[in-house]
Amino acid sequence: MIKNLINNPISNFLYEKAKKYDTRIILPEENLRTKKAKDFLIKSGFNIKELNKSHTDLYIENLAKLKFTKNWTSSMIKEYLNDPIHLSCAMVANDEADCVIAGSQNPTSKIIRTAIRLIGIEKKTKSVSSMFLMISPDYKKVFAFSDCAVIPEPDSEQLTNIAFQTAKLYNLLTDLEPKIAFLSFSTNGSASHYRVDKVIESYNFFKKKYPNICCEGEIQVDAALDSKIALRKNKNSIINGDANILIFPNLDSGNIGYKLVQKMGGYLAWGPLMFGLNKTVHDLSRGCSAEDIVNTTLIASIQSNSNANL
């Protein structure tokens, strides 16, 4: 008997959304957690693709055109494709699949590097980033935290792009209006520092470029999440303590922040969910469960079929 891996209302909401699509999905890793997730998804009618080794000559031809294989022989490329992560991304690049979900036994750096090399970065985006979907223990609150996994020190332009991509994916997955907080150790000019300046500049870029998306910055996290504190620190607060998207100024704060909320607050943390690639690739924690793999796959299925714009 295959265990039901949809065990909370958020997962069920995503499941119903994802079921509408015939997304071609690759789960290339071989372990018990992935097998359980695959079995459940196949039984549920999802289109799980197996690794295709019959087109190796075509993949070799395609990879030979890429910069990173410039001095490689055909046999070296063939050896490279023996790795399931490399082969799965080659399949997506060749339009034989729509998305890859991996990382249960491979490091994040390998997943991201392979995706960038073989699938490529969106021209409009210019960089790859990520977010975590953070879900409260009672499933009544859903936040997005970004960036917690990819860009160590985003500049103001990258931070603006991270905020927009996060807002777009958050809205797609939850159907909720994004309310973005550009986080800092300063609120409304309470501190002066070059790090604060970067956040203010990013906020101003964002507000000018996307005037219809609710946002505020620079703002401290307590003012972003508590209406009473927001009123004390900024009487003209737009978000008024009701932010659902937290944009962290760098990777240190983002990575520490999501793990604190996960470990001390009991929140579920789904991700890192990547964006900025030509096709959907999502990374998994090496400590992920079969349920985590299913949830990330549902998200990838929805994301792969979206042309949504805020």
C-alpha cells in the first residue's frame, strides 16, 4: 500500500493546482525517500519521466556547443552524462522534460551549477536566486523568505529582482497578494549605514518598476510583522505589520533567519525554490523527507506551467 504523502491543507491546495497540468517531471536520484515520492506521484497520475540514455549522442552534440565543454572530448562529455543530475538537466534542455527536482543526495552547489550550465539563465532575470516557502505549525500563515540559499551579497539591482521573482512565485503558489518587506536593521531612516543604503536603493528601484505591488523598506523585521510595533516605528507604514514576503539583505541573514524560524518556531520550510532559469529546477535538502519531495514536485509542476505576471 502506498502511503498518502499529502498530509496538510497547504499540500492539498498545491496538489489540486498541480493536477491540472501534464508536467513532465524528473526525479533523478535513487534512494528510498525518492522512491516513495515517485510511487505516490505516479499513482496520483503525475507524469514522472525516467532518465533517457538512448539519446546520448544528441546530448553530446548539444553539450559540445557549450562554453564549459570547450576543450572536452566526446568521451569526456559522455562520462559527464553518466551522472543522473547532469543527464536529467540535459533532458530538460532538450525539451524532453519540463522540470528537475533533486538534491536529496547531492549538494546545492552541484544542482545550481549544472542547471546554469545546461539549462541557462533567463535573459530578463540575469541571475539565479531562490526562496523558501515558510508555513506556520497551524498552516494558517504562509510566508516567503528570500534569498536564503544562492546569492551571498546581492547588489541593489539583484535584490530588486529577487523581490519581484519571489512575489511572482508566492502569488502563483498561494493566490495571496504579495506584501513585501525589504528588511534591514533600520526602519524608515532610524540608522545610517552603507548596508542600509543598499536596501533603500533596492526598495526605491522596486517601487518605481513595480508600482502595483505592495512593498515597504527599509524596515526591521519586528515592524514588518507586528502592527503595534509598525505604528510606533513608522506611522505611515504601508504594510502595517502584515508582510508575507521577507527580503533579506544578504545570504547570512536569510539563511540564519529561515533556519531560526524553522527550528525554534516550528515552521515548515519548503525550498530552496529556485527561479531565474530557463526551465524549472528545484533543490532539495539532503535531510528532506518523501513528503518534502512530493511538495517540491507539486510546486515545480505549477511553476513550469506558469506565464503569470503580477
